[in-house]
Amino acid sequence: MAGGLYIGLMSGTSLDGVDGVIADFESPSPRILGHASAPFAPELRAELLALNAAGNDELHRAALAANALMRVYAQVVTSLLDRSGRTAAQVRAIGAHGQTVRHRPQAFDGTGYTIQLCQPALLAELTGIDVVADFRSRDVAAGGQGAPLAPFFHRAWFGQPGQALGLLNIGGIANLTVLHADGTQQGWDCGPGNALMDGWCQRHQGAAYDDQGAWAASGTVSQALRTQLLAEPYFSAPPPKSTGRDLFHLAWLESHLAAHAASQPKGAAPLAPIDVQATLAELTARSCADDMRRHAPGVTRLIVCGGGAYNTHLMRRLADLLPGVQVMSSDAAGLPPLQVEAAAFAWLARQTILREKLQLQSTTGARGARVLGGIYPA
């Protein structure tokens, strides 16, 4: 029987830690019963970031990192049960996303791959709860991008019959869902969300992120660098499309900074770090707003979730760039920004348990409807 509660666990490309929710999707009004989070220890975060690029003894290191990640996931599960007053026996399944370290769909051999570090068997052992994991690889096997998957949950949770709506998740990567009034939907990755801003802030400010975007707001956008960054072919490619740290990383930024410096008059001062941060914030805002204008011209309401929803400067720039569109945090729509993706994977776990197929074609480009995820019984 597929009744009961579901837990969703998400660790995204921002690499800031794990968010989890416990959800009741069986009641007449689906609701979130609790939220918990846990940060990554600095050494685990550093290893997960390093595994995004080729390195020595990767298989061994990735296996141990996956084990360590599952222990953090299990801690979040324990916190969720304690805070909600529920027991493991009341939870039908955990939806565990894992940590994306490579995302190359359709590359190399035509199928490509996506890799989320996860050890669902260990998580099932640690929690005593069935685990659903590996959601993305079936979509890739069916010719899809493997991402984004949250649009299906967005429709279920936020969608209203006959109403068009945009949902923008700004994590490490920014992804946009468009719910059309006719009941169809689209979803794709716009480009970098917080990943470049966070990395640059860490390097030059020693902080994990730019709190409320205050550092970026104090700088001056370099129009020349912004134009150069937006010339990256990914931004003009049509959806369905997806991306990650495979493309948008600090080495990508550094190559553009070097090209920008070379184009300046001899003796010109290099861009100040604060102005680079301002330009990176503008890159995120512009790439998301451009996609809204291109692909959702009739949408007048945009709900923003993920850590970027707390970036006051970024939210202001989105509103400025999208006149006539109400830009709002998902808080105002009844689900706090850091709970949306975790709730999505709780919902996706339920769909897997119920063997419900998702109509993937318009979102990921897969060949047809598929049941996603693998089940690891406790």
C-alpha cells in the first residue's frame, strides 16, 4: 500500500548542505509537516566540489563521499522525525536526490550520463525506511536531459486550472518552469544561479555567499563583461536544455575575465572584485529574465524559490527586468524557498512508489512518459 508520509532530501549545486521535508500527500490538502537542514562539514563540501572535475582516484573518493553524504541525509531524517513527532514506520519512502557531480546528457555517445553521488542502500540501512533514488538516469536513458524534474511537482503544488505561472528556482543553477494556462508545461535550466556568485564571494570575501546580495549591490556592473558572458552559446540555445558546474564554474569565469582584460586599452585597471560580483548577479538576473521574455511572454506572475529568493538585490533586479510581472518569493505562495526542492523529491518518491509515469517530453525532451527512480527497500 502506498499511503503514509514521504520525506524528501535535497542537496543542490550550491553545495551548502542538505534540506529535508516530511510531507503528507494523502490528506485532502497536501501539507508539509516539518523541515530540517544540515550544513556540510568543510571537508565534505570541498571534496564534493572537487569531484565535479577530473582528479586522482575518483572512484574511491566518490564512493566514500557518497557514504559521508548519506550520513548527513540520515541526520536530517532523524531531525524531521523528532520535530514532527512521527516515527520511521509512518513514512512510506524517502526521496533522496543525491549530489550532482557530473551532468552530461546526450554527450559523447548520444546518450551521455548524469551522476548524483548517492548510496541509497546505506540510507535505507541507517533510517529503516524505503529509499527512492536515482531519479534522473531513466530520463537520460530515454533521450532526455535528466533535468529539471521539479516542474512536475510545481504543477501539482502551485498550478491553478486556466492560469499561467512561472516558477524560478535559483540554486547553484537557475531553472525555470512555465505552467501554461492550457495545462501544458515546460522546464529548463536558464544558466548559473548562485554558483558563480558564491564561488567569487568565497574567494574574495571569505564568505559562503553574498548575504542578501549586498556586496553585488555595492558594485558597478561591467556592461562589456556582461555582454561577453551572455554570448556563451548555452544562453541562446532553445529548451529543453540543462546545465551544471560542468560548464559554469570559476575557471569558465576566469577565462572570460582574461579575455576581457586583453580587450582593454593598455594600462587599464583590471575589474575590481566587487564589480565582477555585481556583473555576476546581473548575469543571473538577465539570463533568467531573458528566458521569461522569450518563452513565457504571457506570464504575469513569477514565483521564486531556492536560496536566490533570499538575495534581495537579485529579486529587485528580476522585478526591474520584468516589468508587468509580479515577482514574488514562494513564501507568499505557501511554501518557503528552501523547502520547495526537497518537497519536490518527496512528491517524486511518491510517484515512483505509485508507479506513476511522468510526461517528460515537453520538459526534458525524453521520448515519452516514464516512471523515474529506483526503489531500495528497508
